[in-house]
Amino acid sequence: MRILIYSYNYHPEPIGIAPLMTELAEGLVTKGHEVRVVTAMPNYPQRRIYPDYRGQLYCEEERNGVKIQRCYVAIHPNPGVITRILLDGSFSLLSFFHALKGWQPDVILSTSPSLPACVPAAILKLIYGCPAVLSLQDILPEAAVRTGLISNKLAIQVFEVLEKFAYASASHIAVITDNFSKNLIDKGVRPSKIKRISNWVDTNFIRPLPKYDNQFRQKYGLSDKFIVLYSGNIARTQGVRTIIHAADALQDIPEIEFVIVGEERQLGDLDNLRRELGVENVTLLPFAPREELPTMLAAADVSLIMQKASVVGFNMPSKTMVLMASGRPIVASVPDNGAAAQAVQDSMGGLVVEPEKPNTLARAILKIYNDPICQEQFGKNGRAYAIANYSFEQSLEGYESLLISLVNKANAPASITSTLQPKNISLKP
């Protein structure tokens, strides 16, 4: 097949949807398909276009067999309503024209977020006369409203219209959890239009590595510490400030060190809180290159998943399966009715605690700290669960089979017609 992937985020962005879409595109190429990706100039999580891509309206490159078509986006470090409209609008408009430059696809796979990108994807579906799959990574605007990311009533109404349009215009919708399916069905989407395909982790890349003979520990002088690690986005939905308060509650145990890895601008706010509380057992570090991720995760004694209490239950952080694959115990400070809590509980790979409760978080960390046997078993359980349920091969096969079925269905009328045409038959005595 010729597959057009429409994704705002892509390599070299290190976290979020970008690594997933990169692995999916390259995986489809290894299966023998031709793939081109329409995406933005890389800018996440710093929210600034990377230096090598600045000053360009469009650019094209190829990586691991994937043709990548990038367009400029009007990004702002602190997006409000207006700047968010400019961001989404610039990507939707400019990417559309770039998507027209290239071969005709057999099928389109678009991702949400960005939700407004459903408009150019739908137009391309009509122009090319091919099916389109929406890979739903988050449910907007519901998730954004619940966490306070969007509060403007007009913006909410616009996004609600876009959400309905996205579901209606897609030939099929791929969701990452069963909770997503239920949410869509409650909104009137036909169950037959929905297929669950879990997000994944490359268990060959993310794997248990030595904890103490570890470059990350040595580099930052943490060789003798019990490391509690949080790595990822630091935004309203995560509630990462809770970690600083939990660290404050455990300052009397000098062996325990909290390590928070994130975008430098976001780390500044945490550093201010750390100084305000006089917390000395927290190390704040900027993101490292993605190739260093396995070593960093292996340095942890405990890995954290953080969400605010207001986060809608269907949300499933992609880091969940990554942390499981690393073979380290997890403490998930997340809503107990959510997908992340369910995954951690099902895997028996860690503990789930009530979100935004620093003392509760501290007690869970202390429990694992005091029980090395439990710590080791949690890590083994999580690793085994990731291999069994979140392998890349399973998800790649799920996407490939869905795309093939839609392409075959789209081509079926022509095939059936051709088989029914009268043929010259020679009747020999």
C-alpha cells in the first residue's frame, strides 16, 4: 500500500506521540509499504522550532525509508487561545498544500491531537478517493476542558464541532483503550467503526539494564541513591508539583533522591517551588537525547506516572508501557478509575495512589523502599506484562490489517465488477 500519515508530531521530537508515529511509519516500511508523513517542523516539547528547521516554509527529507514532508507552524512558547488558533490553523492550511505534493495514497492515517488537522485529512480523503483512519490518542476537547487547558466558551464550541466532524469524516477510528471506545459510543459513533489498537513500546529498545553500573547515575553523582524518577511532560495534566511536596515529606531519609527530567523552561517553575519549600532531595534535569532513555530509566529504583485528579479517566499516558518495559516498579499517582490505573493494577507492576496527595505518594514510595523483594517483583511483573500486551509487533499488525481491510473494501466494487464482465469462452467439442 501507499500510506499517507498525517501527524503534527514526528521525529526528532523525543516524547509524546512523535516516537510512536515514527516507529509506526518505519514499521510499515519494513512490511513493504510505501509511506510518506506530513508533519510540522519539530518544536515539542520546547514549543520552539528546532534550530535546524527555522526560517523555512517547507522542507522534505527521508529517514529509514519514510518520506517526511514538513511545514512551518506559528508556534508560541506559552500558547493562549489566539496563539493556539494560529498554531493549529497554520499547520492545517500549510500542511494541506504540502500533502498534495506527492504520490496518491491508497489510505490516509491521521492522528489526533491535532484535532483541527481532521479538516485537511478529510479534504484529502475526498480528493484522493481513499479511506481515512483516525488514530485517536486523546479525546479533545473533553480532556482539555477538564484540566483547564481550554476555558474559552467559543473555543470549546469550535472544538466540539471539530470533534464531531473528525469522527464522522473518518472511515474508521483506532482507539488506544476500551475507555476511549465507550466514550465514542456514548457520543453516537457506531461500534463497528471503532477498533482498539493499544499504543506500544519497543521492548528491545526499552529493556532492563544494570541499575548501579549505570552512566546516568555516575554522570549526576547518584550512584548511592534510591532514585525516584519522573521523566516527561510537565504540564497542567501531570500534577508534577505533587512530587516536590512528596520529596519534602521524605527529606529525613537521605538515601532517597527524586529526579525530575523535563523541558528546561518548565523545570524553572519546579525549581522555584523547591527553593520555596527548602527541599534538598530533588534533582532537576533537562531532556537527554532519546538514545539515552533506556539507561536513564534503568537508573530508577521507582518510576512515577503523574496525573491530576481532574484528568478524564480514559486518558492513557504513553509512558505507562515504557516504564513497564524498563523493568522498574511504578508508583502511579492517577485517578483510580482511569486507564493508567487499570494497566498498572492488571500488570501487578506497582502501586496506584490517589492523585495530588503528596503524603500518600510519599508513603507508597517508602513502602517500596523498605521492601527490596517487592521492588524486584514489581519490576519483573511490569516487564512481562509489557511484552505480553504492548509489543510493537502486535500494534503494527493491528494497524496494517486495519489499513489493508479498508483498502480492499474501497477497491472491492471495481474488483467485483471486473469478475462479472462477460468473457470470450471457447467451447470446444
